[in-house]
Amino acid sequence: MLYRLIYLFHPEMSWLNVFRYITFRTILATLSALMIVFFVGDWVIHKLRVMQVGQHIRDDGPPNHKGKAGTPTMGGCLILPIVMVSTLLWVELKNIYVWLILFVLVAFGLIGFADDYLKTVRKSSKGLTGKGKFCLQVLVALIVAVILYLQPEFDARLYFPFFKTMTPDLGWAYIPLAVFIIVGASNAVNLTDGLDGLAIGPIVIAFTTYLVFAYLAGNVKIASYLQIPYVAGTGELAVVCGAVVGAGLGFLWYNAFPADLFMGDVGSLPLGAILGTVAVMTKQEFLLLLVGGIFVVETLSVIFQVAYFKMTGGRRIFRMAPLHHHFELKGWPESKVTVRFWIIAIVLALLSFSTLKLR
């Protein structure tokens, strides 16, 4: 909106042409989101405290987490509106990919909000049932996947980072794959959100990575040179990713150890979902396994733990799952676990960039 309003005056002031460039608008979206978080963050935390929207700590969790009880949660209520505002200010509003991303953000945000509300405000429920939550996630992801597939320019082929000639066309089978990626990414981020700053750090890193890939995929010349799929219009997703990066950095200011605010499902579910959606739109689905490696490992640790527990009649692989709790119970300070996971996320992001030359 603001981008178009400013650009109206470019015939009289030629320097306003800079607003045409996605890179410039991405920077503005990032900075806008960051500044808005700083401007309203303390007020949101105060309101959540007044409303007594405090974190509930499970009895079977690590003992050192008991002191976190009552810390304001549902921090996604701070992140999501700011991502939306910053995106709408600086993005090209005629872009179908942007509107699908915003639909995912709102829909998954409402699912997470309902779950958090029942657990923290009503305090008489354990939240949405697992089956109910999963079905709602699948429904939203299915709507997005079908709309994408029906786009005339949509490419249902799969692209592999290290094999430029292997591009199987899945046809309609691409729809369930896209649903799996979106829902899987949403829940993987949700499982990772267990320590102060643990989830938001890799989220910022992952979205920074996909910011670059979205820009590259939307530029026909660069995409051709790098031999990556060209997807017209996905360059605007860089602006969306920039807004998430800015809001994420601002949220980290309050979520860093010891946290003043937790993200809650209202934050982790939609952020994971739009990460998966961006991966699908930019045709970098398999790269998400590398970029989001932290989320993947955390999810696998839960799956393996549960499966092994059932098969062996009560034995465990890890001291506790998800994996970050295992290291906590080994004696690692919470901040050390978090920072080391951030370092791994950065390394994985750098490795993902290396695939641009290994095709």
C-alpha cells in the first residue's frame, strides 16, 4: 500500500524509482517490522500479564522449567499482525503468492490462537485435540496446495539440489506432497519451541535463507544462470520473508534468556506453515530439509523416542524428547543449548547456499 502510494510520485522525483526494487522494499519491510515490535512490545507484554495469559509448565517437563510458569505467552499475537502490516506496506498487492502466504499466516494463526486460548485463558482445557488441530491444518494446507496447482504457470515437477537433470513431474500427486510439507513444517517448528529463544533463532535464519532463494527464483536471468527453477512472481516473497525476519529479531529481544514473552502455538504454527509454503512456492522443497535441519532433527527425536518407547516397553533413546530437553537433562545450561542450536542452524543455512553452485 505505502509502496504504491510513494511510487505515484516517481515521475516528479526520479529517486523514488528505488521503491521499484524488491531488494529495497525487503529491507524496508525488515526494518519496519523490527521497529514496530520495539514500539509495541512492552505494551503487549503488559496486556498479556494483566489478562493473566501465562505459560503452563507440564509436570513431566525438566525441573528447571518450573520457574517459567506464569511468563506471558501467545507472543504470536505480537509477531503475526506486525508481519502482516509490514508485508502489506511494501509488497506488490496483486501478487497471488503473497495473498496465499497471508491466508496461511491468518488461518494457522487462528488454529494456534484457539489452542493457546483454551489452555491459558480458559484454563479448563488442554487445548484443541491433537486430531482436531491436525485436521484443521491439513484443510488449510490443502486449500493452498490446490490453488497453487490450478495456477496456469504452476510447475508440478520436483527439483533436487544436487541433481539438475532429475525433475520428475508428479502431476496431482504434488498436492499431498505440498500439504505434507506445510503441515510438517508447522508442527516441526512448534516442537522446537521449548526453550528461551530456541525456535525464533532458527526461524530468523531459515527465513533469511529463503528470502535469498525467493529473490533468485523470481529473477529469470539469475535463475537461469544458477540453474534453479524460475517462478515468476516469487520475488515478492522476499518482502514477506524480510517482514518475518524483522519481526523475529524484535521478538527475540523479548524472548532471549530469561524470556519475558513466549511465542505460543499462535506464533510457532503459522511461522512454520509459511516457511513450508515459501519452500513449496519457490520450488525448493527438498532444501527445507537442510535449511530447517534443526526443526527436522527435533521432530525426528520425538518420533524415534515414542516409537522406541512403545517397541521396547518403556525404554528410551533420549533422556527426554524433543532433543533440546535431552541436552538440558545432561547438564547443559539452557542458554548454551540455544546458542549451539543457532550455530548449527547458521551452518546449515550456509550449506544450503552452497547448493547453488552444486547443480
